[in-house]
Amino acid sequence: MARSFGSTVNKIIKETAKAQRAAERSRNAAIREQERHLRLQRQYERENERAIKQSIREQKAYEKEQKALHIEGRKEETNDYNEEVFYRLNEFNSIISGTLSVDDKISFESLYKKDEYPEFIEPYVKPLPANPVPVRESFFAGIAMEASLMERIIGHGKKARLRSIETAENAYNNALRDFESTENKINDLIKENEIFLSSARVEYDEAKRLYLGEISSQNSSIDDFKTSYFDKEKEAIEAYNTLVLERSNYSDIFPQTFDLFYLEESKELLVEYELPDVTAVPKNKEYKYTQSRDEIKGVPFKSKELNEIYSTLVASIALRTLHELFEADQGDHLDSVVFNGVVSTVDLSTGLDIRPCILTIQTRKDEFMKFDLARVDILACVKGLKAQLSPSVTELTPVKPIVDLVMYDKRFVNERDMLATLDTRTNLLQMDPFDFEHLVCNLFSKIGLESRLTRSSRDGGVDVIAFDPRPVFGGKYVIQAKRYKNTVEVAAVRDLYGTMMNENASKGIVTTSTYGPDARSFAKDKPIELIDGRVLLHMLEEQGIYAKIQL
């Protein structure tokens, strides 16, 4: 009994020890697994840390590269700005040299249009289909036409031979019918193509006839133009010199707008030429890039530098224009040229469009053509020609034109002296309307204005244009001379104000009547002078001329 109990105890002890050892092994395995997991975790963290550091290094390298590229791009941008400035200033410097290598004479031969009409090319037509003639023998190839010996002796094979012959005969006949049908279609197609080709030829001949007619007409016009030019006709000379200036090769920044007028008596050409404004000059003389601030900054021209560059620019255009006109004068029609350089701008004090003259030159051909323009100093040259150049071209300070082209408006006609015919018996209301216009023109000439009478048609509602040559107080006056009997209403004054705005001038309305209060109220805050009958008579009396206004 005691042995049995001891044996059981030993067994329990052994099983307990075994369980303990198993538990210990399990704990050790768990510890080892945990340690392995920790090692893997630390390995992952180390690899992740290395990847982050590598990414940071790559990001910094990328940012450094992008920064270098950005800086390089900004430097290139700065160089582009500077190259643009250099190009523009170099263009200004080549205005004179660019024309010296060009023969400015207009070749009349080059104006003729040549016969370069293309030869007639037959248009594409529908092709004719192939249609070979059927050959009878080809349908009977291999078929015996005569009976064989066996067929004659015993009659064998006769039916088969006859069927083959019949089949071949039918096939040939069908082919022959198809041939004839196709042949008819081909004949129809031939006729259709012939009609199409004939129509195309007629259209070509008509187009060529019209083209040759246009060439003949144009070349005849060139003949007339050439003849008129060498015959010293005014309009042809103006057209020729217009062509000379239009052919002058400038860049797009130059307006190349001008007007000209030829004085036959003095062989003088008057030119009013549109100059580019000061914005044509680059705003800055150079650009600099500051890397620390990532800033491109322009270095502006000093006021003196800008004034000199712009003065040289407008003077260069003037000299080039004079050179081109004189060199092109193959008819020897120009003894002298007057050049007025104007700029279209806005008067900031009034908001109105103005065209101040900032350079005016008058020179003779025999004097100017002695100059060597390749060696002159531009500003010294125009000063040597006694040109009037604005003292402040950048401010567009105007100068008085040597000859004002507006004094030669094509609307002007020669006036008659009506003042000498007036006396106390003259009733202005009974004067002929055209005589009254001449009278008004005479009157304003008498009081010191340069007055011109316009044609009676296509004058834009203008009867007289007068110019006050005085500086500051002077200007252009547009005058309407009307013989009103009744009071002038405000509607008439309002219409005349529109005409004044169109002419960009002050307006004096001359009438033999009076103005109503509405008309004077409308005019009081505008540059309009209303001259009624009493004032007109007073103005005549001041010149020793006496007349009357009697209904």
C-alpha cells in the first residue's frame, strides 16, 4: 500500500516536472519569438529611417537642381530683355544706313503686270473601259466541227458534239451583244468627256481673256501714270512720291502714315509725316537680375538720355524721308521738300485728340544731296538744316510748322475780293450765298488770319477755314457763313458743334440773323463763337467797310 502511494507520488512529481519543463520551453519560445519580432521591428525602423534620409537627400538634391534651373531661367529671361532693348536701339541706329544701300527710284517697268497665266491643263475625265472584240474561234476551241469516223460509221457522239457547238454559238452571240452594249456606253462616255473638256476649255479661255484684259488695263494705267509723271502733272507727282514713301521698309512700330501736297509753282513737296510716339523707345536701357531677391529689375533711361534717343529717332526718320524723296526724283520735279513730323496723342487737359508738330524742316534738293548721310551726326545734321525741333520731344512740346499742310486742304478754292465791292447800299441778306462766303473769307484775312475758302460741295459743312499763326493763342477755326433771316435755334448750333469736333477746331458761326437764348446757352461753355448780324457789321466797319442787313 505504501509502495503504491509512493509510486503515485513519484508519477505526479514526474508529470509536474514534465509540465513545468514544457511550460518553460513554451515561455522560452515565446520570448525568442518576441525577441525576433523586436529585431525585425528594429530592422524595419532602421530601413525606414535610411529610406527617409535617402528621400530627404534626394529632395534636397532635386530642390537644389530646380533652384539652379530657375536661376538659369531668370538669367536667360534677363538676357532676352536686354537683347530686345539692344535690337530696338540698333534698329533706330540703322534707320539711315538701311536706306543708303537702296535705290529709291521707282522702276515703272516693275509696276507692269506680266502675262503669267498658267497653261491650260486638261482636267481629269472618266477613263474608257476596255472592250475587246469577241473572237469567234476562241469559243469553238477544242470542239470538232466535222463528224468523226466512228460517228459516220455507227453514229456515236453526234448529239454531244452538236450540243457543244450550240453552247459555243450561244456564248459567242452573248459576248457579241455585250460588246455592242459596252461599245454604245463607251461612245456616250466619249461624247460626255468631249463636252466636259470643251466646257473646261471655254472657261479657261474666258478667265484668261479677263486676266489679260486686267493686265492690259493695269499696264495702260501704268503708261498713263508714267506719262503724267514725266509731264509734270501734280496728281501723278503726288502719287509717285506716295509710292516712294510707302515702299520704305520700316518695322511695325513705325506708323508710316503721311500726307503730302505738291506745289507746282515752286516745285516744292509738303510732307506731313506721322512719327512714333515716345513709347517706341524702350522703357529701360538694361535689365539686371538679383539672385538673392529673385528679382529682375530694369534700369530706366535718364530723362536726358531718353530725350536724346527720341530726338535722334524722329530726326533720323526726317532725314531718311528727305533722302528717299530726293533720290527717287527721277523726273526732277522737286526743288525742295518741307517735312513736318507730327505725333498723334491725347491732350490730357481736355481729353481731345491732338497732333502736335515736333519737328519741321525745309531743305533744297541741290543742298541736301551733297550730304554724306553715312557720316553725319543725326542731330547736328538737322540743326545744320535749320530745322525746328521740339525743345522737349518727350513732352511733345509743339513747334510751328515752316509750312502748315492744312493750309493746302484739297477743299480750298481761290477766293474773290468781295470787300472792295461793298458799300452802304449793300444788303448782306440779298447777296449771293457764294459771294457771302467769299466776303467772310476776305474779312477774316483782313483781320490777320490765314483764311481759306472751301469748295461748295463735299466740304463737310465747312465754308471757311482760318488759321491764327500766333503761338499759344493761335489755332484752327472752322467757320460757317450762313445768311439766316430768322433767329438761329439751338439745333443748328448743336449740329455745327459736331462739325467743329470733327475738324478738331474752334468754330465761329457767322450769320446775318440773331441767336436765341438756348443757342447761346449751349455755346457758352464750348469753344464756339457765335457771330450775329450786328457783330458782323461791326467787324466790317472796323475794316472801313459799310454794309447793311435789311429784311
